[in-house]
Amino acid sequence: MSGLAFRLKELRKSRKISQKILAGELGVAQTTIANYEQGTRFPDERVLHMLADYFGVTMDYLLGRNDVINVSRDSQLTAGVNYEYSKEDMKFLARHYMELVLSGDKQTANSLIMNEIKKGIKIEDLYLHVFEHALKQIGALWESGQLDVASEHYFSNFTITVMNQLYSYLNNQTRYPYNVILVSVNGELHNIGLRMVSDLLEMAGFKTYFLGSNLPTQSIIKTLEEKHAGILAVSATMDYHVNAVRDLITAVKREEGCREVKIMVGGAPFNLDRSLWKEVGADGYSSSAEEAVTVAKNLLGVG
């Protein structure tokens, strides 16, 4: 989808006007506006100027080339304005973000996300309906051979960079007296899903310790004991890492100081076989970052 398609829909929604009203203002058919927003048609130069003048934005902003809005005084696209996001809006945002990152335009991609924060999008929605959606699309492209592994890792690592900037926006008045330790098994290179789980749990009221991957089992056990952890969350995305998950769980449950720790697992192998989490000895399983919060609360009997 072009930058214009995303920006046009975003601008129209910010004004709270329908496609029919906008079409009437420009003297075109409603289907024409719909086609512009779907990216199936592109306006000529005359209509582009009309759109830019109508919304009070620069041509570069309208086309998605930069984020310098240069809005007129009566524009509603100002910082702090709450914008109501539909699932379709967030799909558009995810697609636009993905295209910007893959094209190498990281600065605009970052500005895109931070501008949405200023307009009032919820962090949870960014994680679950923008980042997670985009990552699933990236994964599908990689699996079909349309994207190489380097590009997939580049996208994931940049998204983590963006998430690091969003950490200061994570806040929740609820605070549970439980710590959650999150690790990926040794050899696992995909940590972004687990990082999302960590931040969502933090927003839900838990104190989290995201450790990443390639940690010795004894170091994990030591951390569980020192932090008086309530939950250990373990992630694996490849089938050949399932045995490592089983071995880690066995080792943790063998330790006297970890007897009260609940273990939750997640990742592709567990999504493919919904009973696998029981076979590896876990206490619970989540199929998504969103579900992980519910599972954690259920395991600890809170919320």
C-alpha cells in the first residue's frame, strides 16, 4: 500500500468525515476515494493538490515521504488529539510501518509510530495489532521465500529498537507482588515475541525481568531464586528447541528453591501442538502475547 493510501485514510478519520463527504468536497465519486485509500488508484496532480489543501498538509506529508505535517490552524491532527482506531486502521498502520522499515526508511518509520503515540494510540494496540501483525506478515514472506532471513532479522531488531523508546510509556497503577522471569531457550534467535510478552505483563502490573536467550540453566535458576519469581516464561520458535525447553523445565522443578515457580511456555511448536506444553512439564501455555497476560494471572490467581 502506498504512503498516500495510509495518510489519506488517517487524515479523513482525524476530521471524522466519511468517504462520501470527502468525495463531495472534491467533486469526485465515493468509489474514487475508496480506491485511493485501498491503494488501487492514484490521484492525478490536480486532485493531489486539492487533497493537500483540504487537509492543510504538505504534499510530502500526504504522500508519506516525511512527517512534517505543516497543518493549518483548524486541523485536528495536532499533538494530544485522541484518535479512535479501528482494527482496519491498525492494519493500514502495520502495513505502512512494514513497508517503511523494509525500504530502509527507519527514521520515517520511527516517526510514524511516535506520531501515533502522540495522537493517542494505546501501547497495547501498537504491540498486538501493529507490531505483531507486521511480524506475522514478515514471517509469512520469509516462509514463502519472498524475504530472506537477513531482512527478517533486520525488521525484528529495528522493531525492538522502537519498542525500547516506548518503554517510558508503559504504566499501570495496578501492582502485583509477583516477579516474572522471561527467557528463550539456548540457541533461540527470535526474542521479539517474548519481549512483547514482557512489556505487556509489565503494563498489566507485574515486575518483569527479560533475560533473552543463551543463558546457562544454573544462571536462570539463580535468578528465579534471587528475584523470588512467581512465573518463569519460556519461549521457543523452532521445533528442534522443544527438548531444550523440556530440559530447562525439568531442571527448574528439581530445585527446592523453585518449587513454587509456575512455568509458562509459548512459541510456534506449542501453537502447532496444543498439548505439547503438558508434555514438556509446563504449568501453562499461551498462544499469543495478549493471552500470556491472562494465563499469568490465572496461574497466580490474581486479576
